[in-house]
Amino acid sequence: MYKNLKSMLDEAEKLDYTVGAFNAHNLEMVPDMIRAARDAGAPIIIQTSESTAKYVGMKNFVAICKMMAEDLLVDVDLHLDHAKSFDNIKEAIDVGYSSVMFDGSALPFRENMERSLRVTDYAHKNNVSVECEIGTIGGTEEGITVAEGVYTDPKQALEFLNNVPVDALAVGVGTHHGQFESKTKLNWELIEELHSKISTPLVIHGGTGVNEDDYHRLTENGIRKFNVGTELLVAWTRTAKKYFNETEVNNSLRNNIMPCNKEVYEVVKHKIGLFLNK
């Protein structure tokens, strides 16, 4: 089924697992990402940045996710990730995205709340779920660099959640966007404090840099959505460089791209197996 984020995370909370959220960097990746979820027997969140959504076309992402969710009998949520523009968020909702993230983490706290309220008001009227962020994630994503992340303040997070009816909250706990050659050191004391005080599903961004040995503990501490983007991009690009470097120029493109998508399939299926918390 094509689902919104809230329904997906409610089920994850009930059954004690984490839902994998995977960034699609092009349309080619998406079918194998959804097939991987089907073969793993789990739901999947397909994420797009604002720029990727504009590049491919929001309606195109919606069409393929809805069709494959129905045809393959797998639960799929299509999510607009780290959106800062209300116009882009509104467009995504209007064309059929089932969840959106408004990222006002760099704004003054009161302004973040005010803008988040505008997003939740419009989204919830359309049965679309909303994720917001308190604290910031360091690193680089979509060419934008945040040198140092800012840890989430539990008191501030609680004040935000008391005023804004978000369906998921992204938290800064030591992860970094774009990190893939090393592993991050998570702030477990903060993670456990957030879990003890917050009932809203929590979200990890910059998941590629998280040690897989930590996944189970994160699930047990209320992490219900876990984002993976860079690992897919690296796997796809490394494979593409190999095949395109060796190919004849008149070889069908699919023969070079299918191995790239296969690598994405393997990463997604592997990660989902860990997120199921068995």
C-alpha cells in the first residue's frame, strides 16, 4: 500500500522496529529500492531532496511509488526530505507525496515553530505526515555544508512538540550527512534522555556514518526512521564508473545502469534486515 509516514511509524512503534528511509538520487534507483523492501518483507520510505524532486519531476516519483506499492504489495511512503521552501512542500503534497520534512533547524526557534505549524496545518488536512528537526546535522548534503552539527536540546524539543503536532522528529545526536569513510560517535546519553522524555517517533539523519552494530540499540531507544543516502550514492557511482569506463559507446545504457541499481538493491535489503530488529 501507498502509506503516509505516521501510519508506517505507528506500526513500527507497535512492533518495535525501525523503518528504513532511503534517498533516491535519480529515478533509476527507485524500482530496485522498492523490490528490495518487498524481498525483505518490510515497508520502505523513498526520500527525495527538493532538487532531485525537481529534476525528475514530483509527479513521476509519485506515479512510480504508487504503482509499485500496489503491484508488489509493499508498503511505500514517498517523502520530501529537508525541504525549506513552503512552495515546494505544498507542491509535493498537492501532487501526492505522502510525507514531507520541513527543515527549519537553522532558523530561530520561534520562527521554526511558526513555519512548522503552517506546514503541519496544510499537510494534515491532506492526510500527509510531517517531520521536523530540532538541533542540526553536520556534514554536507546536496552541496550544502554545515560544518558542525548542534545537539538537540531536550527541553527545546519538548517545547516544540507541545506546540507543533509533528509526526516525527529528527534529532541531532552526533551524526553527519555525507559521512561514509569513517563512523560517527553517537551521544548515547542524549539519545537515551530524548527517548525517556519524548513519545514522538525519532529520526536519525546521516545514517551512512552510523556503525551497524549500533542499529539495535537505536531502535530500542525510540528511533523509528533511519535515513540512508550517501551509502546508496557511493555504491551506485562506484559501479557506474567501473561499467561506463569499460563499455563500448554504442552499448545499451541499461547494461551499464542495471548493475548500479543492483548494488542499491543489495544495500537497501541488507539495511532493512538490520532495521527489523530481529
